[in-house]
Amino acid sequence: MLLGAIALSRTFFGVLLVVAYGLGMALTLTSAALLLSGGNRLAALGERRLPALRRYTPYGSVLTALAVLAVGVGLTVCSLL
């Protein structure tokens, strides 16, 4: 982004984009960490309200990892085509 903005003689805009991207990434990672740190409470609450969820709770981290992997592979394949 920054190099493209410099090539278009819009350096300040490129710096602004990089800073906004960094802030957004920091906010996203902080939100994810806070959500995961309270994840046990959320899972327990969900299990009480939806007893069928108890069967799938142990597989949550594996399913999340597989979802991230699938998105990554999909993006890689799309970029190569």
C-alpha cells in the first residue's frame, strides 16, 4: 500500500492507510484475546442454554483451525489462478 501510494505521489495517504491497518489489526487481535480469555464462561453459558452444544464444544478449536486453513488455502488457490 505504502509503495503504491508513493508511486502515485500520495505518500501521506499511504502512511495513513498503513497506520489505519495497524490499528485495525491491533483492535482485532485484542478483541480476539479478550474473547478467548473469557471463552470458558461463554462455552459454559452456551452449554446450559443449548445442551446439544456440549457434544461439539471439545472440537471448537480444531474446527476453527480447519476453517482458517480452508480460507488460507482458498485465497492461495484464487491468487494462483
